Amino acid sequence: MMLGGLLVAVAMMAADSVPRLTLAQAIDRAARLDPNYIRSLGGVANAEWARKSARSAFVLPSLSVGTDLSKYSVEIFNTGTGQRATSIVSARADARFELFTGGRKLADLKRINAELESARATETQARFLAALGTESDFYAVLGGRELLEVARDRLRRAQEQLVVARARVVSGAVVQTDSLQVLLEVNRAQVSLLREEANLEVARLQLGRRVGEAGPVDAAPLDSVLPSDPGLTLPSAVSLALEQGPEYRIARSNETAAAASVRARMGSYLPQATLSANISKFGDAFFPSGLDRASLTLSVQYPIWDNLTRELNLNRAKTARDLARAERVDLERAAVVDVTEAYQAHRTALASARYAEQAVAVAQENFRVQQARYRAGASTILDLLDGQSQLTGAQAELVQARYATRLALAGLEALIGRRFHEIGE
């Protein structure tokens, strides 16, 4: 007995030492560790820098500076100093500005703006998907804990029934098979309890992995197990998804970027004008102080024939544009199907949870009646065990239905790209 009590105390201490996180904390920590979300943040940063580069190309030239030191085995004439020397140093600064590119700069800026929008939508999508995965693991812990309590209640009821059945066998009211049937139920309840304990341990470890912990992490209880109804009609949900859903924003941005690439390729059929400036200095030491020269050059190029390379690149760009357009149109057609599926899944899960609550109340009353009838000798042990089985099943279904409702709502939120309830509620 002392050893058993010690083991229980150790188990309770171990449970208390497990860190506990709220849903908001778990989602925040998991998002910062999710590889896809980190990649999407990098994509947004890259797209923002690309837009800055494209904008600066409209008003600022490209600049470069350089210097050379040449050593010779014999003395040669140094143009910078006008004397013979074995060392010649030159320094130069070059500036280059594209005056006319056939609309390529405008097209590139439009393409980069579309890519930035796509990157931001991808970041939103990755954030919601990371939250969806975290919520799934979080609810698995909460559900596992409640299912563990259901298993404990089942074992407690079976043990109480075993005491009653043995007493009735001793009194001669029933045969010994009654106590054996209940003993079998006790054994099954103990196995079920072990199974739920193992499932909860695995769920806590998975949540710990999700939030960056080496060991298990517990989930803090929610204020309300069933989330409030978002109050959104199906047509409104479809419209919201098409307007701000990450997947649909990405498709539209990809089409815009592909169309801009076609426009940029068409610019290669027009003349290109570039203004270049150069300042060079020559001497025999750093920084050269001898001869200096400056130049300003206006270059105009008109491409005539490049062995159909332009046509090939333009055709590839048009193919990519047509493909992006087809993907966007197909995705928008599928929006009604996808949103309806997610919307109805949430409504079905919510109705199932409410019906499951009624089923538990009915099963509890049925078990109470069967228990009273068995003690009074008006029913058999099989009726009592069937009542207990129905009660245990109803309780387990209620637990699963509650968290399935929250998970279904999270799936709808990921599709629409909008939260309908506070994370921490």
C-alpha cells in the first residue's frame, strides 16, 4: 500500500511539472517554429526588397567604383604622370541609367507588386495552417484528458457494480456468472484506462514538439468548449473567401505577375536607351592624382534579330500567363465547393455536439434506471452492462464532437483567412 501511494504521488508530481500553455501561447510559439511560416516570412522580406529595387530604378542610376594596380617587370610609360614607371594605378567611377526600356520597368514593378501580394497571402496562409495544426494538437490533449476521465468513470462504475454483483451472488439472488461478467468489464475498463493514458502522453509530447519543447506540454482548459457561432451565411462565407482567402489571393497575384512578365517581354521589341557616365584617374599610387578623364555616353539599341530568342521567351511568358489564369479561374469555381464543404462540416459538427449532449443525458438516466432495476432484481447484469457501455460511448462521443467543432471552425477560418473568435477563449 505504501508503495502504491508513493507511485501515485510521484505520478502527480510528474504531472504538475509538465508546463502548461494556453491556446494563444501555443499558436504563437508554434508559428515562430514552423518551417513553412518562416519560409513565408522570408518570401515577404525578399519581395519587399525587390519592390524597393524596382522603384529606385526609376529615379536612381546604378553606380560602381573600382581601382587597379598593375606592376611591370620593366619601366613603361605611365599616362597618368607622363613618366616611365613600373607601377600604374587607375581609378574609375561609373554611373548607368536606363532612359527607355520599352515599358519593361513599369511591367517589372507591376510584377513585383503582384509577387509581394502573393508573398503576403502566402504568409497569411502559412500562419493559419500552422495555427490549424497547433489547434489540432492542442485539442488532442484536451480531448485526451477528458477521455481519460471518461475511462476512469467507467472503471469506477465497474468496480462499484462488481461489489454489488458479488454481494448478490453471496446472497444467492443471482448466479456467479454475474460477478464474472462484471469482472470482465472491470478488466476491459482497466485496459481502456491504460490506452487513454498512453494516448494522452503521446498527445502531450506532440504538443511539446509543436511548440519547441523537448518533453510533454499540457494544454490549459478553454473557457468555452463549444465556440460561438460565427453568424455567417454560406454565400457570405464564399464571398469572403474569394475576397480575402489566402489561396485565392495567391492565384490572382500569380496571374497578375504572369501578365506583367508578358508585357516586360514585349518591351524587347522596342528600342532601348541608356545614359552612362564615367570618371577615370591615372597615376602611380593610391589614390591616383595624375591624368583624369570624364565621359558621358548616350546609347540607343534597337534589336533586330536574335535567332528567335525573344519569341521563345515571349511564348514561354504567355504560356505561364495562360496557365496562371486557368488555375485562378478553376480555383474560384472550386471556391463554392471548398467553402461549402468546410462550412457544412462546421455546422454538422456543431449539431453533433449538441445532440451528443442530449445523448449523454439520456444514457445517464438509462444507466441509473438499469442500475436500480438490477439491484432490485428486475433486470439482468447484461442489461446493466449494456447501459454502462452506452453511457461510456455517449460521453466519449461528446468529447470528440466538442473538439471536432472547434477544429472544423479552424479549418473554415484557414480557408477564409479570418478569425471568427478570440484565440484565447
